Amino acid sequence: MRYDISLTIEYKYQSAASFGRHLLRLMPLTLPDEQRLVSGLITTTPEPDERLDRVDFFGNPCTEVGHNAPHKTLGFHLTARVERMVRPPDGPSVPMAGMTGALREMRDLGPDAPHHYLGLSPRIGRDASRAAYARDTVLPGMTAREAVEAIGRALYRDMTFDSRATTVDTPPQEAFARRVGVCQDFSQIMIGALRDVGIPAGYVSGFLRTEPPPGKPRLAGADAMHAWVTAWCGPEAGWIEFDPTNDVFVGTDHVTVARGRDYADALPVRGILRAFGRPLTRQAVDMIPLD
């Protein structure tokens, strides 16, 4: 499946910002046998005074931009064409009882090494309630893949999606205690729960193709950036991805942009400004299938 993707993020400030530095993770990844970036371009309005394109530790394309002149608005725009392939079948998953031994045999410490995704990370800490929930959900004799599916489906069943209940700064512990949140919350809670039972897990940001209700036209800008979970299920199964917000294993409707231990490693825009007041923000995404 091929997609043309367009993303616009705009900020309007109450007073002119005299200075700004931003780090963008907006460009879709190229992943062997899964996804290919055919073409892509990130532009900034106004034009930045400084720009650096690089790749971070986890392999995510990053664009750093700096604005030194006063500006009352700031916009980031992505256009990309992506080919999303059907992923080959996973190999056999390790039984949960064998996960510790399987991890002990892994000697690599590169970006995909499962050891980076087992402990605490910037946004995901300890939560006794979440750990008990995870242990109660994983049944004896399950494989790691079955445990990933069980925890993802349990969160889908027990949590309520509410776009007004949390913000990007809401701790996952709070969202889990209230059983509400958005895709970021669902994903970070699931990551923590998987780590609680010994499964390495990380955060994925990207785009999800959405469909309008039957008989209704598709609205421009109706798609949105999304988040889901990647989990290591053993040396043969490798990394598998599950979307707890929608109760599905990830498929060709999902386009990956960035990966990391949690939201802090993959957030689309991070920055600092010299300004005051809360900016008005607008985001619009179009994900158009070409096939």
C-alpha cells in the first residue's frame, strides 16, 4: 500500500517570540520488509535561521531548526510518499518462562537491543497497581506474543478513550488510575505493563489511516498522528507491534515515524521559546492511499 501523507502543525503566539529552537521527528522511517520512504520534505514557516538534519540513537530522522528573529506564528509542514508492505510472518515466540534466558543470550547493545526497553525510562516509572494488573492478565503457559495480545486487549476493554481527559504531560500512572486517555496514554501504560512482566517494550509514533462513517465523505485533515507499542517476543519472533487504542496488531494502515523507549524519545515536536502566554495550536493530517 502506498500513501501520500501531509502534516501541518501551526503555532500562533500571543506576542512575538524573539527566539526559538525546535527538534522535529516527523519524517517516516524506512524499515526493511515493512516500510519504504519514497520521498519526503519538511519545511518551516518562517524559514529557519539554522537547520540540521540528523539521525538519533534509535534511528529516527531528526530535524533541528532555530529562529533568531521575532515571529508571531510558526509552522511545520511535512509531505511524504510512503510504501507500506505486508510484513513477513513472525517466527515462534519464546514462552514467558523462557524470556529471562532468551534475554541473557542477547549480546547486542545497538538501537534494537531489547535491553534498552526493560527498565525505567523518562516517562514510564514504577506503578504497583499497573504491575498487579499485568500479572493478573498474563496466564501461566502463555508465550510472549500471547501476553502482549492479552495485555493490549485488556487495556482496550478496561480503558476509555477520551481526548479531553489527559494532556501530553499527564503521567501514565494517573491515566491508568483513572482508566482514561488517548493513544499516547494507552501505549505508555501498555509499555509499562509489559515491562512489569519482563517483556521489553517501546513506543512508536506515526500515522494511522482512518475511514469516514459509511456514506459520509472523508474530510481533509481528518487523519491524526497516532501511537502504538512495539514488544520483543524472543530472538526468532523479534519485535511485534500492537495498537491498544484500537485492539489490533499493527498492519498496513499504520505508518511508522519514530521509535523509542517512551513518548519522550519519539515526540513529534520538542522546543524552547523566548515568549509568554499559551500559544494556539492547530494540527492537520491527510493520509491518502494511492493503491
